[in-house]
Amino acid sequence: MKINNSYCPAPWKSVLISPNGKIYTCYEASDCLGEINEIPLADILNSYKSKLIKEKMSKDEIVPQCEFCILKENTQKGESLQSVFLQEFKSINTNITSSPIEEIESVDLSFSNLCNMKCLTCSSEYSSRWSSENTIVTYTNYIKKNIFPLLNQLKKITIAGGEPFIQSEIIEFLEELIRLKRTDIRLEFNSNGSSIKTSYIKNLKKFNNLQISISIDGINGDAQNIRPGIAWEKIERNIKVLKNELPNADITSYTTISSLNIQNFPEMVHYFIDNDLFELRDVALHYLRTPEKYSIQNLNEKTKMTIEENYNLLIKQLMKKKLPLSQVIGLSRRIRLINKYMTSKKSN
């Protein structure tokens, strides 16, 4: 069956193991397929819930868990995770009775919640520092049992956390990929940029399709306020080290927009460009959904109007800098998504 653009191939090709122990088709999905609890991944992918999603999609029906990609495509003219997957996965077997584990080509992993930061917008699920006892939750054994056997068939692996570059399991994982001669795999990391160790760089140099996305929610004083315990100067220095030591990698930024930083984002963009940290195409955006108290939807109407005006001004200023037009347009579309979410719910 030919796949149409109204739904995504992720349920056939992708799986995400979240730091909270839940398994999703992808990181944009709003509902999980199940929880680990020692249940084999193959059983979760072959569950009634998974089959129901596939059945609806094979009938060209939209499923509720894809609501975020639907919003993105309506706002950004097709720029969504769904559109990325449609480009990545050329061959799809929509037979829901086939063995799903054999079809998987992309996995998102979190080995544990071990992290060295206690960001205001985070929680104990994603950072051990948020636990009153610094409790570390790990899924290493589950990943070894269920994901390691798939390493020869995978085309892309995304690793998040916690903070992956302080987790010893990551070194073992990289060494296993190297042992299997899978240095050709698309390897992506989501990091807070606080720790750059020689042992990680030594292994990462061997991969030729590498991306490291640095989560940046503020610069200078804002970085310290949102992420207590880390200095912006160290993050900036580490970004430059990564670019210098890993010329084989795409080093990008990822900003989660909340009420804590939405008004300062234009300043961040100018800083990135003026200090040659990132190009506009490397500036990714997402809006915060939890904790709700920091949601940009809670801002008052006057503030929302001011933010929209300042974001429009940002685009005009970037145009005057004679940056690549396609990159300015791309950022403009990502900003439009933020504005649409911000204004989609009336403030109290």
C-alpha cells in the first residue's frame, strides 16, 4: 500500500524509550504504546494498541496521538517530524500482522535520568537532581536486551537523558556500535552542553553521520536563572570545543520556549549569529507543555501582543543582516508555530 501524507510511517519504523519508562512511536506522540516493566519490546510493538494505530493509519485515518505534527504542518507548511519520517523511510510494509520488531529503523533512547542539572522546567523523570534523594532510574539492561540485537538493522539512533555525556553507559554503547562496524549509522545526541570529556569525543570521532543538539534555554544570566548551577560561559566554551574536535558532527541548538525565556529569544538569536555559534538553520524551537505553570499560554494578552511584535521585528532585523533567505524563512515558520500555540488559549 502506498503511504499518503496524511499520516506518518513512525508506527512501522520508529520507537522511543522515554526516561519515564514509557514507549512511544516517536518523541512527538502524545500517547504511549505501553510501559517497560520488563515486557519485551517486541510484545509492546505487537500489542493491540500498536496494531490499532497502524490499522487506522493504513485506512488513511488521523490518530489523536499525532496532534502535534498536525499542528506543525498546518502552521509550518509541512515542516514536522512526520514529514521528516516520510523522507527517511522509503519502504514501508503496512501489513499489521507482520513482525514489527524487524521493521524498526529508528530508535530514541534514554539510558537513565542521570543529570547534573536541576532546570526549572524539568522534573525527576528527566533529571536525577530533581529527586529528593538524587534517585537514578536506569533502563540500561532493558536496552541491552531489546535494542542491542537491532543495532545491525537500525539507520538512526537518538540518545537523550538525563545528560548522556555524563552517563558511562553511553561509552559502552558507542564501543558496541564501533565493534559492529556501525559507524555509518545516523547518531544524534540531545545534551545540555555542560560536560565534554575526552573519552566521549574519542569515540564520537569515529562516526561520520553525527549530530549533537545542545539544549539552550537562555544565554548569560538567563542561562543561570533557568538552569541553576551552570555558567553560560562554560556552555559556550564547550560548544566551540565540540565544533573544533568533531568536524564530522553537526552541532545545533534546541530551545524550549517557556514563559521564562520567550521574551529573550530574539536576543539569543542575535547572539548566536553575531558570535558565530550557530546558523539560523541550526536553531530548533519547541514550546513547553509541562510544567504548565511555565506555559506561554498563561501570559497576559498585552504581553502576548508585545512578544508577537518583537518576533516580527526579529525577522526584519535578520533580513537586514543578509543571511540566507531560506534560513530566515525557516526560522520564521518555527516562530509562527510558537506564536500560534501561545495565542491558541486565552490567558486568565
